[in-house]
Amino acid sequence: MKKIIILLSFCLISIKAEISGVAFYNYNYNLNKEISGPDKNSFSLDRVYFTYKSFISNELSFTFQTNVGHVEDDARLTTYLKKAQLIWKGPFNISLGMQGMNMFNVKEKTWGFRFIEKSPMDKHKFSSSSDMGVGISGNKNNLSFHFLITNGSGYKKQEIDAHKKTSLQLVYGQKKLNDNYGFNLGTNISNEPYSKNDVINVISFYSGFANEKLRIGGEYDIKIDTGIDNTERIIAFYSSYRLNKKLESLVFFDFYNSDIKSINDSVKYMIVGFNY
């Protein structure tokens, strides 16, 4: 039996570097009289990011980022490696390593309030936000694409099989509506096989618009698992309106079906509030 192992290693010498960090603190008070203990009244530290970015040259950069957060229902804070990404900028951008996924990053910027709530696809675990793999991206005439081949296990879990996840993002228009005015129209498609008869496919369509006062977006997402013959669905809408330079109102509506065949397996979720 022959074994062939291919190893790629990089030695990076930084010429210019940037260091940044951000933390999200939270205070919760539950109005439900039946709730007691820490779930009733508590301060918490939701997430902490530390980011180091080095610019080796005008074409080559490296990003290292850690994420401190909770493991599902575990109250303890755990540190994860979220990005260890090498990017080469040329006619197309090529990225290697642990990197951000292309499944809901545009929609997350349209929603714009990640510190309040995750975007719908992230909330319902249609895709991880980061994964290990290789990607290629580019844009021309307001049309951008981003293609990835990744493990599929995300950044919080070890890879357990040889099957890889492929995902494609196509967007026309402005991708970061939380920082820029304009509109976008896009789609995301991913395919992750586990066996011949067990494949998970995700398909998403979305659009957004932003001007000086209003930012609005919507999406329709489906996740098809052929192994268990189940289809999940998300219909979501989110918007914000700037009342003055410091105050804006916001609304988030998420309709989720864990099984599209059963109307009983659906959850409606809504946030209405202000951001100062």
C-alpha cells in the first residue's frame, strides 16, 4: 500500500500589520414570571473577537482571528480559531485556510445588527460562518462571485469524513449595505454529499436596499437533506430607519419551518427595537 501525503506550509514575514478587537456585552431581564435563576436577570459576555492582519505585499495578506464564545448551551466561554487565511489578490482573489463562508455574509450586512441577533441562516444553522478550505472570488460591472471548497464541518468541529462542501455566491450590486447606499440581488447555492443517497443542498435568494434613511432586506432559504427526506425553509424580512444621527428603529421577522411538509413544525420570531 502506498501513501501519498501532500503538505503545504507558509512562512509569513509581515511588513505592515493591523491589530483590532471587539467585545459584545449583554444584560438580560426575562419578563416571564416562571423563569428564575441566571436566565431571569444576568449580565453576560456574548462574544469577543481578536484580529491580526498582516500585509506581506500589495498582493498578499494574512488574517488571523480568534472568537471567544459559548458552545451551544454550554455557559462556559471557549476560544476558537475563526480565521487563519492567506489571500492573494490578482485578476481573481485566491484564499487558503480557515476563512469566512460565502453563504450569508452579504445578508448579515444588510441586516446590520449582528450584535443583537444572528442573520436567519446563521441562526438556524443552514451553514457555518467559517470553514477550512480554498476559495476564489472576483467582480466585474457590479457582479461578484465567490466559490469555495471547504470541509463542511465549520470552525468549531473537526472534519470527520472525506466529503467536501462546495458553495457558490453570486451578487449583483452593493454587498455591504450597512456601510454603503445602493441595492443588491443575490443567490447562494451549496452542496455537501455524505453518501450517494445522503446529500445536503442549500439554496438561497435575497435582496436589499439602503439609502440615507432606510435599509431593508429580505430572503428565502431552503435546506434539503435527502438522507432523511426533509426540507427546512426560512422566510425573513429585516429593516431599519434612521430617525436622526444617533437613533434608528429596527425590525426583524423570521418565519422558520423545520419540516416544510408540516405546518405544525414552524416558528415565528420577531424583534422590534431601537439602536442608539
